[in-house]
Amino acid sequence: MHVSFVTAEVAPYSGSSPSAEVAGALPKGLRAHDTSVTVISPLYRSIDPAQHALARRLSKVEVEVGGETLAFEMYTGRNVSGVQLIFLGHEDVFAEVDSFFEGAPEAVARRLAAFARAAAKTIADHDEPFDVVHAQGSLGAAVVPLVSVPTVLSVHGTDAPTFAPGLASILGDSAIQVGGLCSPLHAGIAAASRVTSASRSHADELMKRHDISEERMTAIPRGIDASVWNPLTDAHLPSRFDPVDLSGKAKCKSDLQRDLDLPVRDDLPLIGVDAVDDTSGPALFTKVASQLLRNDVQVVVVFGADADGALVATFEELWDRWPDRIAVRTGASDELRHQLYGGADLMIVAPEHAPAGGGDKRAHRYGALPIVHRTGALADTVVDCDAKLETGTGFAFDGHDADALLGTVQRAIAGYGLDGFADLRARVMRIDHSWERSARMLATLYVDLITPPQIDAA
């Protein structure tokens, strides 16, 4: 079985979106199920072919967009797991940007249409024919109507780019008009052989919104890359640990406190807020932070490089008022994020919508009990703990409401002081969040797509 993954981003080469994570991690798991994957993605400015041992092919991929012929260069290579990679580069389309969305809408539409057509032509002309094309995300959806082999479209989020109807001639078959706007996601969903989502509730939502039949829709949970998120081998941590020996986690906590100028104390819970991939959860947290910080707790908040300035300022005001109870860092490195999960006792994972999840699984893996808004994939992953912490895998609340969040955080703080917290921590660390289950389900889906239906001889 040979499958092509088409994606706008692929970790660790570009981006940190769900599409990037899936394209970077899932192909490794599929290899164990007799499925080889070739990942096709744009060559952005930030990707250095020499650094990643990518070879430029002599032949180019020519496509036409808006009456203009564009010749894409093809760079090929393999990642450390042996997965084949194809990056499509163009000096005008991708060489000066680091994401699809840079520039005016017309430039983005041209970029999307060009990549979709170049990817489709690469698939059609590939030396080893593809059995299935698996498009990732709302931008990968643009290639689905352009290929002739069976297709799977994985929808990772609720937001999708749309374009003004005047750009329809540029987008062509890669978008259809819905509600007066051109939508690549709608075009991909309409054309895909199968559609997948990372949670059952998000799958149900997509079925209703896009009129997808039960036969075409499948919920396949996301995993986390155990080679990246593993406290027993994590090079970013000052000390390693696992469910059997948690002594290293105590050192991770004390080192994090020391590095962030917080009092080094193990008798109070350290609560982590990872605002790199989500801002709605941290924004909700600001509504209860003043009440929470009157308790004997510590809070660490980390933001990405493109953080919302107003939200950061709100947290920094809290930091000025309670410097011994909260620390805020912006432009967080991968190292700091790993150290946050490694040192935290509790992690707030409370986005308004969570079609895919991720932070909850990382928190489990590192023994930081997740405090989650019970929605989407988070509802599938986290079972609310009972009062004695004998059952459950975290602390959950319904409704994206400040009072509900505050009450749940207070329950979690109280739980930290119970004798059963250590056993709960070790128990959630043993939960299998690898990509194995996802790979097994997808491999079965691929086989179903290419297996001819049985004809009853009678």
C-alpha cells in the first residue's frame, strides 16, 4: 500500500499545526501496517534543503494558474524514520513566505491553487503509483478534487480559509462557492471518498454541517509522537522519569521554579498554562486568575512567538501583582514547553473548541493532570476524577464558563493534597496515547477504499 499525504505543513520542517503534527508522526506508525507514505508539502523560506539533506530533482512540475505557467522545483529526501518527503518549491510562490496565509487574499488564493495543482501533478506522475491520497486539513483539501485515486480528507479544526467569489477563476476546482464565498474545505469534503476527524463529537458536527453520510465519516483519534514527548528520554528535561520512578519529576519541578524565580516548594501544586497553540483557554483563565492566585499555588504561563499582545499584557499584570505565584514567558522554545509539562502538577487545557486535542495527551504523558473543558477530543480523552481520585484521568468541566473553570481548578488543587494523587499521576502516565491505534484504524480504512465490493453470486 502506497499513500500520499498532502499537507500545508509537516513537523519538524514547518509549522506546529495539527496538520503538521499528523504529517510528521503518523506515517511512522503506518509503516508497521505495510503502508508506505510519501509526504508532499511546500518548500517554505524556513526550510533549508542542505540542512535536511534534500536533493533537488532536475525535472520541474509545471502548472497553470490564472493564465500563468508556474514551474515548481521538486526536492526529495527521507526523514529520520525513513518516510519519503517531497517538497515543492517556487521562487515566487513559497520562497519568501513561511506559511500559506502571508500576504493579500489574492496571493493566498494563487498560492493555494498553485500548490494543489502541483501536488496533484506530482501524484499523477510519480514513478510508484499511489493507492490513496490522504489530504491533511482545510488547505490539503484543495488537492482532493484534482486527483483520480481514492481520497481521504482529515479535518483537524473548525476554522477554514474562504475567499471572495472574484477569486473563483484562480482557485478553479480547488474551491466551491458556499454562502457567497469560495471554500476549499467544502470542495474537499464534497469530493473525498472518506472524511476523518479526531473526535466523535467533531465528526458528528461535520456530518450535520456538510451533509456527510455515516458511511463516509470516520472518527480516528490523534496520538502524540512518543519519540518527541517521552519523559523517560526527553533531552529537554533536567531529569528523566517514568510511572515507576517519579523522583525525576520532582527535580523537573524544582528546577523550573528556580529558573522562573518562583519559590522552590513541593507542598503546593504548580499549574501549567500552555498558550502556544491555544488562546481561548488562557483568556478564560484570566477571568478567574485573581481569585485563584489568592490560594497557595503557582502558575506558569508560556506563549508562542506570535502571542496576542493584549492577552500577554493581562498575564503580565498578574505577574506584577503576584511575582511569587505566577511566571509568564513569551516566545517559548520547545525546550521550555517540554520543561513546563515535565515540572507541572496540573495543566489547564481549556480551549473553547477542541476537535483534535493534544495538550491533554501530553499532560498525561508527563504526569501533569489535565484540567479540561469537556468538548471535542478532550471529552473523549479525559474522564473526570471522583472525590477520592480512585477513578478518572483528569478534571473536567462543561461549558466554556469562568465559574465552571474556577470550581474545577479548585477541585484539582484540593486533589493535589490527597494521598491518592501520586497513584493517579502514575496511572495516567500509563495511558497509551501513541499513534499506533490511529495507524491501525487508518490502514484498515485505506484497505477498504481500494478493495472492490463483493458481488453476491446468488
